[in-house]
Amino acid sequence: MIFGRKKPAPPTQCPHVPDPLSRHEVQGILATPNGRNVLREMRTSQMEMRKQFADAIGGAEQHLRFCKGMRDNCDTAIKEINRALGEVQA
């Protein structure tokens, strides 16, 4: 039996949302004039992107649950996810 490392956990955050800023980066932004407003806008846009992504995934899951009994693969849900991802990226 071979003992290896466990696989890393998948990211819990949407891949299209940038990683949170480090403390150093936040301090750098706050040092600029109007820094608080810049941070507030960044935070608001990230929250909006996460909400759009969660809505898209939720809609696709609901659709897949609805047509689970069907034998053919569900292209509609895949198109729905791709459309929503396109909107989030734009």
C-alpha cells in the first residue's frame, strides 16, 4: 500500500473572482488619495460577481434536478452555465 499526500481541496471561491488582497496591498491602496472609496468599489464588484456566479450555478442545478429522469444529456443546463459565466466575465 502506498501512502501519499491527500489531494488538495478544490477552491471554494469562484475562479473568476480575484483573490482577496493582502494586508500590504490594502495598506498601499489606503495610502493613496480616495483609497477608501477604491476599496469599497472593489469589494462591491467582487460581491456582485460572486452573487451572479452563485445564481447561475443554482439555476443550472435546479434545471438538472428537473430533467434528471431524462435519458439524454442536458445541453440546456450546460448552455445556461456557459451563458452565466460569460456574463460574469464581461
